[in-house]
Amino acid sequence: MEVTEERLGSSPGVVQDGESQVLRLYIAGQTPRSIAAFANLKKICEEHFAGRYRIEVIDLVQNPQLAAGDQILAVPTLVRRLPEPVRKIIGDLSNAERVLVGLDVRPAR
Amino acid sequence: MDHPPVAKLPKTPTGIEGFDEISGGGVPTGRPSLVCGGAGCGKTLFALSFLVHGATEFDEPGVFMSFEESAEELGQNVASLGFDLRELIRQKKIVLDHVRVERSEIEETGDYDLEGLFIRLGYAIDSIGARRVVLDTIESLFSGLANQGILRAELRRLFRWLKDKGVTAIITGERGEGTLTRQGLEEYVSDAVILLDHRVDAEISTRRLRIVKYRGSAHGTNEYPFLIDEEGFAVLPVTALSLDHAVSPERISTGVPRLDAMLGGKGYYRGTTVLVSGTAGSGKTSLSAHFADAACRRGERAQMFLFEESPAQVVRNMKSIGIDLQQWVDRGLLELHAARPSTFGLEMHLSRIHRAIGRFRPSVVVLDPVSSLLSVASSADVQGTMTRLVDHLKSRGITALLTNLTYGKTEMERTDVAVSSIVDTWLLVVTLESSGERNRGLYVLKARGIGHSNQIREFLLTEHGVELIDVYAGAGGVLTGSARLTQEAQDRAAALLEEQELERRQRALAQLKTAFDAEMTALRARFETQQADLMSGIGEHRARIARLKDDRRDMARSRRADAANGGDGATPKHDARAKER
């Protein structure tokens, strides 16, 4: 599976039961960790935000100049740009619970 | 078997004044060096100076990756040091990247690495072809990221990566309890470790730098004071490493002719150090001013460092004794620097002096008075500092005059600042107290290599400057002031009397001679008169005798007496004739 820029949910502006998620995933090359992170993210989004999310994948190997803008250090880093406030989740997103906590969907335990 | 010569460790100059000297050329090229120290010790400024000097002086662009301060904050901080960071960024000589890590914004889930940081740094390096990199302070990551295991592994990888990139890097680290850095960064950066320290002693702060470790290189191991001021970051190499400075046979004037005379007629040796010690108001500053004035008259540059008076005050006071310092200031030959001792720590004073000397390049330096530095540091510290300063001045061939204030109670031939052993010439201005007066006396206590006078001179401050006059040394000891004047007056009176007596006798002699001559003349006149009288009497007498003889002969002829009776018969006649006359 190749990680590319991907938009799911044809009409991100349409809000059903909650706001739409605008997500940006920073990776550094097609590493197993990048691929795993993308797969994990996609799965979580399908389960919780079906039809109202958008994922933008940025490969820093190809666009190194974009790392500074979102203060990226670690990869993979998931940045939730909308809704505000901006949230960051680093790691391969293997723990769905923590990702949802990070996205403020579940209250932190 | 031949061994190839071991290549010397290449070093990259930091451009930081003094640091490159003590480190033998700078930090190791192509390797990371660790600069650590407590909060506010100057780590960031050290690192920034390294970068800015690299960009401006060595044509080595640099990347500054800040983990604490934003670009704007950094720009403001270094503007006070005279660096225009924004301009350097515009010229693509420096890239500034502010890495902000906010723990509260970050959730960690699963495995990750810091490739993002590597990419950012790599991109910044490549964008300007950087040769230098600063990471300030990378330890901030420890508070931003939870997984320490990953972080440590990644830092280790980062330092190796920096080496592979071939950039010369400075990593800063906060000092920890009992360790050089809080997170033990010294484990990863093992080539060079520089420790900065900021101590406050008796309310005066002193900054010090020490090279803790420098793999594969000799380096100074002492603690070196450093300063941060408007001219940037400067380390003071404290000890001249040897006593082998060149010496000069040239002599220069003290500015006081009589003092030159006391020092073998020619003054001080050039490049030596002179100490003038004396009590308050004994004229030490005046002697210093003479010395500086004499240097300026020769067209040389002089610098005076004043710890008690302001430049304007010194100029005014010296004018009152006929020394016009202002003219030299106006011509750029003289610089006066004043600073209260308590304004800075000792090292800061020393560093400022060093800097000023390095910039102005004077041939003559005056420090007035060094003893006031005692108020900010212990005697041992002042002595150490002075030794270093004197060595430094000697190595530059600068003739220095230090003044030292002694107190009434202390023994004169002991300086509070024990610098007497490091100076070459020592002049002592003493107070001679007698007959209810205090007068100043000056003598040469020591003058290495100069046949000097062993006499005390009385020291006067006149409107033509310092004058030295002979003291009256008599049976009753040394007389000065009005006692000397009295004695001199007495001497003059006695001398006058002697002269008068001599004149009187000479006059008497002359009179005697005149009288003698007069008498001689009179006597001669009388003699001549009498002589003439007698002579004429004698003549007549002879004539009469002749006539008598004739008469008698005539008579005998007439009487026909024989010749034999002639004499007897003639006698009565002769008597009668004599009575007739």
C-alpha cells in the first residue's frame, strides 16, 4: 500500500453529527512506520468520522521546507488543523484510544 | 618502520576573542562541541557569536536551531551585542529555526522517531550551504517529549549525523546537579566540552569559562574569566604562559626631568612596569599624568584607566599643575577610561582594559590606583589579576605605570596589593612629618637594571607640575618644607656673612696697598729733593777745595817756599779762610 495524499468523504463541508476533521499526516518517506500510521489513521477515521474528514499526507523527504510550519520534529505526526484548537499526535497511531483522546473525541482517562 | 605524521586535529575558529587562544585554534572542525552552564551564563551568546563570526569573518554560513527563544527574541538579544541578525539572515548567511515543543499540545501514541528534526535541520543546512550549526538548547526536548528512550537514541543518532554532515556544531546544555548537563548530553558529545559559570561573590558577578575536555588537543585548563558587553563575547586568557617577552634597551622619560635624573638620567625602560605607591594626596596621579603627557609629547598613544576620578576631573586637576591633557585627548593620543571598582567584578575590569588596549594599541598605560580594586576582590585575586595584566602588557611592549594607595598605618614598603614583586621600578612617595608639617618626599625603592639614585628628593606640586628638589640632609636628619626653607635661609645668611668678611678683608688689603703706595711716593719725593741738595753742596765743596789748592800754589810761588814746608805753613791760613765763609 502506498501512502499518498488522500481525500475521503466527498463533501467535507457537510456536517452531520459533529464537525468535520481536517487532518494532516506528516511522514518521512515510505517507511513501514509511515504506512502503518496511515492505515491506523484511516481506520479510525472510517469508524468515527465517516464522510466528514479529510486527510492530507505530507512527505517531508519530498517537501522538507514544510516541516517548520507545523513545528514538526517527530514522524509520524498527525496534526488536526480543524476543528480548533490545533492538536498534535505523534507516533504510529497504533493505539486508537489515545488517538481519539488526542483528537478530543474521548475525554482523557 | 615509518609512521606517517599524526595529523593535527583541525580546528574551527570561533572568532570569540580569547577563546581561540586558549583552545589552540577553536572548536574541533566537523564535530559537535558541548557548551554547558547554568541559567544566564551566556551559553546562547557564546553559540551565537560562534555563528555570527563564522558568517561574517570566516565565510562559513551557519544554522541556529533554537529550542527556547524565538527568532525575534534572539534578534533582540544579540542586537545589544552589535550583531544584526536580520541582515545576516537576509543575506542567507544565517538561518534561524525556532523549534517549539509544547507538551500540552502533543499526544504520543506508538512508535516514532525524530526524522522530522533531522529533515528540518538538513534542509536548513543545505539551503545556505552551512558549515556551522548551533542547537540551543536541545535538552528542551526532554520536557516536550515523553518517551525518553526514543529521545536518547535519537540524540545519539543526531550527533553522529552531524559528524557525518561534516558541520562544526555547538550544542548547548543546562547544567545539572552534579553533572555537566541535566540530561547527560556529555555522554553523546565527547569531543569538546566547555563549561560556563556565573558566580556572584560579594554582590559582584564574575563569569568564567573552562574547557573541561578537549579530546586530542592540548588546551588551557584554567578557569578563564570572560565578559559579555556591547562588543560581544570575550574570553580573557589570564596567564601569559611564559616569561619570555622581548625586552627593550630603550629608555623613556618619566615626564619629570629630575626623576629621569634619579633613574640614571634617562627614565624608565620601555616595556617595563612601574609602581608608584604613596598615601592619599601624595601626588601619584600627578606623576601618572606627567608620564602620559611625556608619551603624548613624543607622539605616542597613552591610555589612563581611572578607578577613583572621572576623566573630566583628572583633566581639570592636572591643568591646575600645568599639565594640559585635553590637547592630547583632542588629538586622539590620549584616552581616559573611568570606572568605579564596584561597577564590575575584577575580571570584567581586566577584560575591559584588555579590550581597550587591544583596540587603541597604546605604548603607555596608566592604572590609577590598582589598590582600589581591593574593594571588589580579595588581595590574592587582585594580585593574580595584576600579574596577568602586567604579563599581558609586557608581552605587548607597553610601559605601564600602576599607582597604589597606601594607608598611613601600613608599612610603606609593603603594598596592599602585593604587586611589588612583579614590577620593575618602584617609586615611593612618602610623607615626611616634622615640625608640625607634612611634606612629600620621593625615592626610588627599586629599579631593575637602572643605576638609580639612593637619595630622597622633596616632591613639590607646583603650577608647572611636579618638581623634585634636594632635601636638606644634615646632622639632624632630613629636613623638608619650611624646616628646609629655614635651614636654607640660615645657610644663605651664613654664606652671606662669609662673603662680607671676605670683601672687608680684601678692601683692607687694597687700602693698605694704597697707603703704602702713597707713602712710597712721598718718601721718594723727599729723597729726591735732599739728594739734589746734597749733590749740589758736594759740587760747590769740590770747587772750593780746588780753588784753595790753586790759591795756595799761587802763594807758595809767590813766597818761593820749598815744596816740603808748603803743607805746614798753609794750615792756619786755610782755617781762617774757612771761618770767613
